[in-house]
Amino acid sequence: MAKYPPLARRIPQPSDITPFLRLKSRSGLSRAERRVADAHTIEDLRRLAKRRTPAGPFHYVDGGAESEISMRRAREAFDDLEFNPEILRDVHEVDTTTTVLGKQSALPFGFGPTGGTRMMHAAGESAVARAAERAGIPYGLSTVGTTSIADFAAAAPGARHWFQMYLLSDRERSLRMLAEAQANGFDTLVVTVDSAVVGNRLRDARYGMSYPPQLTVKTFLDASYRVEWWTNLLTTEPYRFTYEEPGVPRSQLTAVKGFTDSSVTFDDLAWMREAWSGPIVLKGIQTLDDAVRAADSGVDGIVLSNHGGRQLDRAIPPLHLLPSVAARVGASTEVMLDTGVRTGADVVAAIALGAKFVLLGRAYLYALMAGGEAGVDRAVQILRAEIRTTMALLGVTSIDELRPEHVTLVSRYTRLASTASESASTPAPLAEPSATSTTSTITTSARPRARKAGTR
Ligand SMILES: Cc1cc2nc3c(=O)[nH]c(=O)nc-3n(C[C@H](O)[C@H](O)[C@H](O)COP(=O)(O)O)c2cc1C
């Protein structure tokens, strides 16, 4: 006698089998949409991007400065945090809208400025701008973008455009760009302040990132199975950097005194304020002292950012700086954050810890490389769904309800007591690690959450 009874079996009917044979419906999807439909995370889009893009531009996006420690730790900061969900809340409707710098955004994130976007995919900034318009979120054009100010504005006339400025050695050209951006309806000026010189990005040298792309044996082999990227490159208008002026040779603009101005200081904010009538944001703040100084100088917003780990290596993860900065200056200045954001849960965590808004860099660039404009739409779909799910599981139904108490920041690195600064710059107190603990907790719940009244 068998110990266990056998399965009660029967002959399968055709109707039992057909549900398993039903093909996934992809009708009505374009080729590019089909390609990205199976990507379910930004990391999936990154893998697809790597297959489809030559090594030079892919690694230009994917890499960081020096040993890429800043880049890795910014990601770890998000990976390590813990959520504290509230239960039994009615979350059948979740609203992801928020306001940033006086206007509504359908999602609590926007697309940050990135240079050279047409090198990643020939559709470039115009495609990203249209996707941002469809998503109802802002997007910033970089000074070293590959689309002119007028073309960018024309690509998505209904969208909100920000203009990112690297101050050029040629001050007159900077002023002409600001005037042109305002004339084309850009409403916010983002001044990047972490790039007095360019970080040492070793992958650019290793993977032969150059403009125009150089065909060596290595890049030729690499190109041979990325035919679409090359076809797109060769059959569309050549790149034109945003800072270029018709009739002025590129070399003339870049040769004089170095391209960007390394002598810019807080004093320069005065003439920028005169030249720009809308909100001004400083992007690349990395200490509490500088955040306070920026707020005192009257700027409308700051972005805690280490440029995606592409500038100073070992710079502090912006997420670790966020709670103290939000508590100190969040009432007078809108505090935003970028670097390392790859999931909707990351966005939610940053907002809970006091960010008014989050900017993305690589997340949308991977998507663009993976599937052009359809890829960027897919990235928005993925992130929107992740944000909604995370909010619902946390027990909140609106961006306003997110609080520091929803997140515990955990650091796998403890700051040594003997070297910890006692100054105001110390971003957050790290608890003493217990004898068995390999991580330490950054206390956030004690911090008051300060916000501009009514700006959310
Ligand atoms: C390929 C690439 C180009 C970038 N170019 C610019 C730029 O021209 N101006 C700027 O202010 N920031 C630039 N950034 C930085 C982004 O605006 C943003 O700070 C950073 O990408 C955020 O990190 P994340 O990529 O991890 O999201 C660039 C980033 C990347 C990846």
C-alpha cells in the first residue's frame, strides 16, 4: 500500500490547453514598443541599452569618475534604506501629482539635464522632450546638449522646459543663451555648480568615447552588430551642440580660455538674477553649509547632487545629506535631489525624507538607448507604476502624506568618531553601531519636516 495517494488524473480537454497557448498580444505596438515591452525595470532597460549602443556612448552614460565610488555609494544609499509602512489605510486611489517651483508636475520626478543626448540615440533631446510632455513632467536642456534651444522648445511646445547653464568663459555667449531660452519659453534656470572642471571619467578613455565617433578596428567590430545606431547616426542631421551659434566655428567657442568658466562664485548669482526672470536653481550642492548659503542667497531651489558620481569621486551620497538639508532650508528653498535614482521606490523615499522633487539622469538615458522615444515612455510607465505601488503599500495616497517616518536610512559605512566633523556640515548623526551590527542608522524621524506652506 503506497504511503501517499496518487494524483487523481484525467485526460486533458482542448479547452484546458488553449489558455497556455495564447500568445501575448503585441498587436498595435510599434517595433520599438515591442522591444521595450519586456523591460520591467530601469535595470532591464539598461541591459537592453548595453546591447544596442556602441561601447563608447553606452559607457559614457553608465560610468562615473575615477573609481566610481560616489556612483556606487549613491546606489547603495537607496538599496540600504528601509520603509516603515502604515497598515489598514484606504489606498484605492493614489495621486502622484505634486508642484515644483510654482507649477504642477504629474509625477514627483523630472528629467534632469544631460549633455550629448543625440550620441546615445539620434532621436536625442527632442524625443525625451516629447516623452516628458506626455508624462506631464519638466525636462532640462543642457548647455552641452545636442539640440538647439529653439528645436527643443518646438519639439514639445506644451511641456515645461528648464534650461541648464554651465557658465561659459565667453560671458556674452552665456547671456545670449539665457535670452534665447527665455524667448523660447523656458521657465527655470538650473545653474550647475559641481563642475568647475570636468571629472576624470576613465571609461571615456577606455571605451574610446569621442566626437565624432572614430572607426578603429575595435569600434568597427563593436559597431558591426549595432547597425541601427550607426544608421540613425549617419542618416540624420549631424549633432549641433546647444551652446553653438550658427556661423561661429565650434573651435572658436571651445578654445578661448577653456570652455567653461572655472572662476564662478556665489557673487555671480547677482548678474544671473538680473539676466533671468524666472526661478533659479543651483544644482550640485553637496554640503549643508553650501545649502544654507544657497538658500540665503535667495535662489528658489537647490539640487542635492554629485552629478551622478561623474565629478568628485567619494562625494557624499545626496540621499544621506537630504534629511538635514531639508530640515534646515526646506521651508525657504525647494530642495531637490538626484544621483542614483533608478526605481519609483527611490523617488518615494527621497520625497519622504524631505525632497520636494527628484531628477533623473541615467534612468531616462538607458531607456532612450534601449528603445528611442518609446523606451523613454516605457521608463515613465515603469517608474509611475512603481511609485504608485510603493505609496499604496506605505499606506499613503498623496505625495503630501509622505513623511520622514516612512523611511529609515541605513548606512553600511559608519563615520569614525575621531574624524567626524562637529560642524554644521555634519549631514546627520550616525548612531553608534552595536557590537554585532555592520550597518548604522541615520536617525531621520526626529527631524522636523519643514516645507513652504502651501507649495505642495
Ligand atoms: C551622460 C550624462 C551627461 C550629463 N550631462 C550633464 C550636463 O550637461 N549638465 C548637468 O548639469 N548635468 C549633467 N549630468 C548629470 C545629471 O544631470 C544628473 O545630475 C545625474 O545624471 C544624476 O545621476 P543619475 O544618472 O544616477 O540619475 C549628466 C549625466 C549623465 C549620465
